Amino acid sequence: MTKSQPDQPPRKMSRDTRRAQLIEATIETLALRGYARTTLTEVARTAGLSHGLVNFHFDTKEKLLSETLALLAEEYRLNWQAYLERAGADPAAQLAALLLADFDPAICTPARLSAWCSFWGEAQSRPLYQAQCGANDAAYNACIAEICGQLLAQRGYEGDPARVARVLRVTIQGVWLDMITTTPDYTIDEGLATVHACAAAFFPRHFCAAGLIL
Amino acid sequence: MTKSQPDQPPRKMSRDTRRAQLIEATIETLALRGYARTTLTEVARTAGLSHGLVNFHFDTKEKLLSETLALLAEEYRLNWQAYLERAGADPAAQLAALLLADFDPAICTPARLSAWCSFWGEAQSRPLYQAQCGANDAAYNACIAEICGQLLAQRGYEGDPARVARVLRVTIQGVWLDMITTTPDYTIDEGLATVHACAAAFFPRHFCAAGLIL
Amino acid sequence: MTKSQPDQPPRKMSRDTRRAQLIEATIETLALRGYARTTLTEVARTAGLSHGLVNFHFDTKEKLLSETLALLAEEYRLNWQAYLERAGADPAAQLAALLLADFDPAICTPARLSAWCSFWGEAQSRPLYQAQCGANDAAYNACIAEICGQLLAQRGYEGDPARVARVLRVTIQGVWLDMITTTPDYTIDEGLATVHACAAAFFPRHFCAAGLIL
Amino acid sequence: MTKSQPDQPPRKMSRDTRRAQLIEATIETLALRGYARTTLTEVARTAGLSHGLVNFHFDTKEKLLSETLALLAEEYRLNWQAYLERAGADPAAQLAALLLADFDPAICTPARLSAWCSFWGEAQSRPLYQAQCGANDAAYNACIAEICGQLLAQRGYEGDPARVARVLRVTIQGVWLDMITTTPDYTIDEGLATVHACAAAFFPRHFCAAGLIL
DNA sequence: GATGAATGAGCCTTCATTCAT
DNA sequence: GATGAATGAAGGCTCATTCAT
């Protein structure tokens, strides 16, 4: 038996555990230090591990970043799809669900938002972004445009569904960017209220500043 | 010593010309290579100048980036203020002017948008951003909120002016981000149409997808 | 715990078998990747064994290389001595045997030649080479010089036995180097013919291009 | 005026001077530490310069090694061609010149021989060797074979010119290898005597152990 | 015996900065 | 003013070695 040393991390961990741990440390580091200053040494230090281990598990820094982005993309996709599924068949409820999804406390954390911004802002990472997120983004766009189309068809709304969908999407995106770059902290509620205000402008009979009108 | 060679840049140039040349090269380099890969050597090469000259004119890389951001902020501010001044006293015309201003071909170039994104996305540059742009952004926000307030007061609109103003602002910001990160090229017209669609949703009697209703 | 799987190597193997397996993999790796790029990981992969086993059996990389060279030296010595023993008492037959020995298909394989070259070429390995091969080489030199001396004493040949012996030895060595470094593949027969041409020049009444004159 | 500091190397030197200096340091380092342990830091230390300068002048380690080999190949080629030119039209004199050329004190230094061995011995460097030296070697081989052919045609010699040429060439090569790997120092004279013994065996009416018979 | 995760020294490379010319 | 050689810190990556399982 080994003497347990509570301060030391266990020397051996399953491959997937370590990988997840390192990816989480990468997200934190991206958020705290930015893309340009995210070094393997810093990621390792954040994870409380040695820098050699990063290369052991991910081979290259590029792959680490790629898998980090893949994780963010996947958890984002699973999140909105879960919200959507729970919303039922009503398009207004579906749209409300999509808007809420992006402010879910598991998704909309300062570290995650900041990590997303790192990938958006760094020209170098754009091919990576397209490769990892292009398909997801397309699916999301198609979904929200379809929902907007159904809503617009109700009760005499007018407008181009794709364009309305895009306004909603960029509003969310812009609010996220605001939440990161604005100094005085924005609450999730304030962000959501902004997005709801936008939805209410397009669909006043379905949405108000507080969200979906029941 | 050196004989003048007509193809060479003149050996003596005004201090400000050289600085402007280097800042322009910095914007291009930020756009092309991203924040993390923007090196002084690359900036100098883009400007067609020697490596050492960058430090001669800006002392440190940090100052070069700082002055680049200052230039972007200043030209942005002058642009929207000029649009606003030309718009006259009508709040609808003023709002239309602000929206158009952000898509002016001198401001809304791929290189400039990409450079802005670099500063937004890089956590490291956020204090710099606050220092250089915080006051400008506050002035812009106050201005657009004031205009939205005046418009809302007309003909029975409802809503919180600050929140409407924020939706418009983040929509512009989100469209800019979209224009940079989305693969299929977005035209300026499409971006503007998206923003007008948003304005039309809030102010349907003043705006339509084509812009201000005269 | 582990169920025996017929396709897996047996979990227990004799110590010497494992060591021989690893040394053989070292020779292959030296040949394929060169001294500088011969890593324990690559050796283990070539042997189809796990990384950690190399250190288990050889403690350090240096010892692995040392024992690899010792094996090469020993099999080389045993080979020429066996050829010599089978040659009988006639010096011409003995010399012919020594020349043939170095082109025996068990000794003169691309991998083994290349491994020898690795040890010759790498300054770092020269003390090791002296330690492992010095005595063998001295014995070989004494032996071939003695044989040349006996041959020279026959039928009116002239010349310094040590020097003739050295020419023959460096010719073999040079042909080996050629066989490794020259692009178009050299056959063993061509190499041997070259060495026989050299022997024929010194001992025309005993050797021709085809070898010993019977 | 700057105070001259005799112990410091001049801070600035012409590009070509520095490159030659670094290549010479590379040869010394290859000889002293071997291919595997030749690091840029060590090369720079040998040259008395900072390690960053190596990359400034050569971009990568690979290019440094490549240019080092190119220099060795070129000086080797110029040397034997100069010897050959001075030898006149007589094939025996030409062959004697070629043999002497390879033991010229400018070419046949311990450092240079050892550097050659590094490139021969390291499998990794063989493509480089072919690229840099393949054409030179082919020219040398054609030249020595032509000379041997002319000599063989004289006074009743027999033999295959290409094979005789190869024996002479590999003898030189093998002596070079011997001069590096053998512990007790070999003199240039002893090496040359060995090669002359070989030539004398093939061309006894033209060569003796002391060289060309006048 | 055997495995493979973990560590850390050392390498190549990049790059901001300095400085002689 | 302007150039480009030179420096050295820091980053990514490789790999010998250690060690818990």
C-alpha cells in the first residue's frame, strides 16, 4: 500500500481523465492569459502537472488546442440540442429554449466565453475553428432559421427568416463578447434580458423582456 | 555615402509618416497573422522597412500595439461623429447615420475588422483596450442610448432605451465578428441589411430592411 | 488477471530471449534511423514490446548500445574464426576464408553494416568501440598480418606483411561503407569481387577476381 | 571611436565571414562531439558567439549542416581537381596526384576526416549526403576510372578499370576511417604509404611504397 | 515480469530588444 | 535617421529515466 498523500494528485490516472483535466486547464489558461500567452508550461501548471505530460497526451500544442475547441463545440451542441428537445413542438417555446440554452450556467461561464473569444479573435485559429465548428454552426443556423420561419408564419409576422435568425444569433454572440470585454461585470440575467428584448422586437406577441409570453 | 535611388523610399521621411506607415502595417499583420504571430519583423517587412526602425519609432512592441489601437479607436470615433453631424437633428436620421457609419468602406475593411477582433479576443490586450477605447465606447453608448430614447418616445414605441441601444450595438458587433469569422464572404450590404432588420424590428415606422424610411 | 491470448507474446520469456530481441531491434533501429535518432521508444516499438521494458532489461540506453555493439563484435569474431578453422593450414585458403567471412550473409546484412557504420561515425561512441572491439580488432589484425606474411614468403612475393594486411582490411571496410552509403544497391557478390581484385593484385598466383585459385 | 577590446570579437562582421566561422565551428563540433551531440549551443560556444546567431545566419540546424557538408564537398573537389591539373597528361602522374590530393594537409585534418565520418555514419544524413556529394562523387569516380583505364592499357596490365578504381577509392576511404577510429594516431605518411602499397600492387611498374616511380 | 503514465533536462527555434556602424 | 548583426529569454518538443500499478 502506498501512503496516501492528500496534497499530491494521484500519480496515475486514466487516459481520459488526464486529457479532460488538461483540456479544462487549457480553457482556464486561454481565459486568463489569452491565446498568445497560452503556453504548455502554463497549462500544465494550471493542471498541477508537468509540461511533458501535455505532449505525452496530446503530442502537439496544436492538437491540444484543437481538442479543446472540439470539446467546447461538442458541449455547446449537446446543450442547445437538449434544451430544444425539452421544449416540445411549439416554435415559440423552441426559440425561447435556444435563447436560454446559451446562457445556461454550465455553458456561459467567464472562462468558457473567454476561451471562445480567443478562438474567434486569433486569425491563426480560424481554419481550426472552421474545421471543428463549421458543421455545428451550420446545423445551429439551419435550426434557428427554421424555427424563426415557423414563428414568422404565425399571426401575420413579416420578415426574412434567415435574416431574423441571424440577428438573434449575432445578438447572442455580441452579448457574449460584451460579457467578456466589458469591465463592469454583466450578469447572465442582464445578457438574457438583452437577447429577450431583441426577440420581443421581432415577435412581440410571443416574447417580452422577461422571455417567452406564456 | 548613399546615392539616391529613385526606387528606394526616401531616406528621410517625416516622423509621422513613418509612424503611420508602421501602424498600417501592424493592422495588416494583425489581420493576416493574428495577434499571437504578429512580430516586429513581419510588421517591418509589410511596411517595407528595416527591422530596427520599428523599435526606433515605437521603443517597444507594446507601444506599437497600443498606438495601433489608439489609431483605430480615433478613426472610428471621428467617423461616427462625422456621420452623426451630417445627419442633422432628427433622431431617426441620427440612428440611421450611426448604423451606416460602422459600415463605411473606410472603416469596415477586412483588415480593420480583423484587427479589432484581435484586440477583443486576446485577454492580454484587454487592459489596453479599456485604456484606449473605454472612454470612446462610453461616449458612443451614451449617444446611441440618447438617440434610442428620443426615438422610443415617438409615436408610441415602448422599451428601455439602454437595452434597445445595446441590442443595436451588439448586433453591429456580432455582424462584424461574423464578417471576419464566417468563411463565405459577407458583403457590407448584407451586414448592413442585417443591422437594418434589427432596427426595423424596434422602430418599424422608421426603419425597414433597406434602412431609414424617408 | 490477464487471460492468455495466443496472439500476444508470452508474458514470461527467458531473460536472454528478451535481451536478444531488444538488441536485434536496436540494430534495426540504428540502421533505419541512425544513431542520433535511435530512441528507446523506437527500439521498443520495433521489438513489439513496451517502452518500460528496455530500461528493465538494460538499465540505461548506454548499456543497451554497449551490449548491442558487444553482440555485433562477438558474432563477427565467431564468424571469421569459424571460417578460418574450416580453411585448414594453407595460408592462401586461410586468407580466402577471411575475405569470404566478411561477406557471409549472416554478417553482411544491410542492417548490420549500417549499425557498424553508426558506431564508427559517431565520435561519442568511439570509447565504447575501443572498449568493445579493440581486442577483437587487434586479434584480427594480427591474424591477417600473419597470414599475409606466410603468403608473401611464398614464391617470391615482396612487401610488408602488415601493410598488405592493412590494405586488405581497409578495402573490406571501405567496401562495407560503400555498400551502405552508395545509392544503387551493391550486391554482396560485387563487394566480394572488389575485395578479390585487391587480393589478386597482391597475390596474383593465388587469387583472381573470382577468388582463390585452386 | 570605440575603445578597442582585444578579447572581444568584433561585434559586427560581414555576413560571409560569420557564416564561414560558424561552419568551421560546426566541423570542429562534429569531430569532437559527434553528429548526435552536435547542438547549436555547442557550435555557437565553439565559435565564441551566441546561439541565436546561428539561426540568424542559417535559419535551421539542418541548413547549417547542409552548408557545412557543401563546404567540405566543395573544398574536396577543388583540391583534387587542382592536384590533377598540376599533374599534366601522364596517367601515372595523374593517379599519383589523386592519391596525394586526399592526404593534403589542408584536407586531411583530424577534424575534417571526423566530420566526413559523421555524415557517412549517420543514416539520417544520407539523403543530405547524396544531395550534396552525389554529383561530386560521380565525377571523381569517372575520373579515377578513366585514369586507371589508361594505365591498365599500358605495358600489359590486366584488369577491369572500374574495379581497380574502386579498390583504390575504398582503400583511401578505409584509411580515412582508420585514421579516425584507430586510437594510436596514424600519421598522414603512414596513410599515404598504405594507399601507395595498394597502387603498387596494381601498377608495379609505376608505383612503389614510396609513391610514383619516376 | 511488464506496462505505460509521469517527470524534467536539454534541444531547436522564435523573437523582442540592443547596439555598432 | 536607418540598418541589420547580435544577444538571450522563453516557447514547443523530444526523450531518457523513474515508478505506481
